[in-house]
Amino acid sequence: MVKNLLRVEHATRRFGSHTALDDVSVQLRSGEILGIIGRSGAGKSTLLRCLNGLERLDSGRILIEDRDITTLPERELVQVRRRIGLVFQHFNLLNSRTVAGNIELPLKIAGAPRDKRRARVAELLDLVGLAGHADKRPSQLSGGQKQRVGIARALVADPALLLCDEATSALDPETTLSILDLLHDINRQLGLTIILITHEMDVIRRIAQRILVMDHGRVVEDAETAQVLRGAAQHAVTQAFLHGETTPLPDRIVALMRPDAFAGAVPVLRLALDIETTDASILSILAHQYGIDATMLCARIAEGGARIQAECVVRLSGHDEKVMNFLHQASPSMEVLGYVPADS
Ligand SMILES: Nc1ncnc2c1ncn2[C@@H]1O[C@H](COP(=O)(O)OP(=O)(O)OP(=O)(O)O)[C@@H](O)[C@H]1O
């Protein structure tokens, strides 16, 4: 197995005087899920098109499974493209074909025999939870089901890398979660490497192990997601993505809060708790095992669907290294927002 499935080195792409990709370097290990986030126009889609060889770089290079695709002739590029599956925001399914017909199309184009195609389609329909839907038309399916077909089609040629371009942006929150969970399962079951492009931090938070933040064509943050969620983000754009979706804190707390601990201070934390898992018991463990009370300052349901997540901001009654270690382990997305006086 190639350790670094993907290496982007100093990739630059200009459109006239506009630099859409500005000296971008990224490495991606096999089996990783990387989330790329950025505002509109940041260069995410351009990067994706360059990875797929649909767009050429002006300078720099891109290596996929150690093959430099920037110098490959079109004929060999076609072979590399077969190693890459694409999932689109608007599914891009053909209504003139059945579900099975859509999924098998890449294999048909590649000349695979009929029985092989059929067997592969059946296998994939099972994988994406659509067994029994083979003969339907895309128009008979819900948005989430259409995206499941899109994912099955992307997987049909057994790719090494799956590129998802805003794959959940056209879906409601509940369906978004089910599609993200499906991608996560596929990553675990098949060891498939996935790149997700998104505008939403919740998407990254849900499944990406690593986050790449782009701004004005540049990579401004490349870090483990858990670290960024813990507050390690350096760049203002990352902060904006993190805070754009946060629960507003009471003004009284904002006025008192300081970024660093001071004498007599207690931490204010943001926790995302998955109500169906042991997450929900974190606060009672904190009280019973560590003798620390958590006063709820504000809360909201962060995501709907089968797995409900509650995002809450709490002020602890005290803290020490053991308490913070427990919280970091129990809730990797925990974020220390700042410190306030204990009697506030
Ligand atoms: N073919 C093109 N010709 C000219 N300019 C382009 C072309 N493709 C992209 N651009 C410009 O490059 C910049 C980056 O665009 P890109 O589509 O990669 O951004 P993005 O981060 O994917 O944005 P969005 O989230 O809105 O899709 C933008 O300013 C865009 O206008």
C-alpha cells in the first residue's frame, strides 16, 4: 500500500490575473478522511479539479499513488482517474437509466462484462443500503437515496480515493448525518481515503480526522480536527468557521471572560455531547468522580436526526490537570472558550 496516497507540492493555478491556487501543499495518507473547508471562492473546487486532472496546474505537482499526474499524457491520466471516485452535490444521475444502470455505467464504459457488472452493482447496493431499489429511476428516490446511488457509482471501479464535492449541501440535516455516517462506514470497512469539500464545520466535525482550511487560494490551516476543535486553531478564518456556528454566550460571561487562566479563575467550555452514547454521562462523572459541578450557560441541539447532538457551554466549579485530561479524552471536540472568575 502506498503510504502517502496523495502529495500536492506547491500547486499554483491562475485564471488570468487571479490566483485560484497559491502554492498549495498537502499530503494525504492512505485511509485518512480529510475535510477541506473555505469560504466561497477560496479555491476548493479548483483544487479538486486539479486532483482529478480536469484542470492543469501552472506550477507545482500532484502525485497520486506516487504517479505525477501533472506530467501524464491524457491516455495515462484516464487510468489515474479510474482510481478516483467523485461524489457531487447534485448527484449527477441520469434519469434515463435505472439505479443499477447509473451505478454500472463507469464499468460499462470501461468494457467490463455484464455478469461482473451486475454482481458489483448488487454488492454496492447492499453496501449503501439500497438493496431492492435496483430497477427504480432516480426520480423515484429521495435526495438521500440519490446520494447513496451517487456514492455507489463512485465506488464501482474500486477507487483508491473518493472526492466528495459538497456531497451533503443539498440535503436536510438528518439526511446529511446518514450520508456522513455512510461515508464513515465505507472509510472504515474498505479503508478508503476520502476528501470532503464543505462549507460546514459540522461536516468536518462529524467524520474528518484532518481539516484543511483554505482562504484566497492558500492553505491557512492543516491540522488534526480534534486539535482544532480543542481550540488549537491558529488562523482567523478557522476561528470564524468554528465560531460562526457556536451558541451565543450570555453577555455577562463574555464581558468577564479572559483567554488565559488567572488566579481564582474557572474554565468555560463548549462540549458537543452525542446523547445516544456515553457522552451524556460525562457531566455526572465529572460531578461524582471529580467533585466538579458544571453550570450550564447555554445549549442548543447542534444536529438533528437519529443521533442527536447537544452543544452546551458550561462553567466548571474548578479544574486541574486530571479533570481537563478526562474531558479531553471523553469529549475530543471539547473547546476551552476562556476563563471567568469562580464566583461569576
Ligand atoms: N475557469 C475559471 N475561470 C476563471 N476563474 C475561475 C475559474 N474557476 C475558478 N475561478 C476563480 O477561482 C477562484 C476559486 O474558485 P473555486 O471554484 O475553486 O472556489 P471554491 O472555494 O470552490 O468556491 P465555492 O465554495 O463557491 O465553490 C474564484 O475566484 C473563481 O472565480
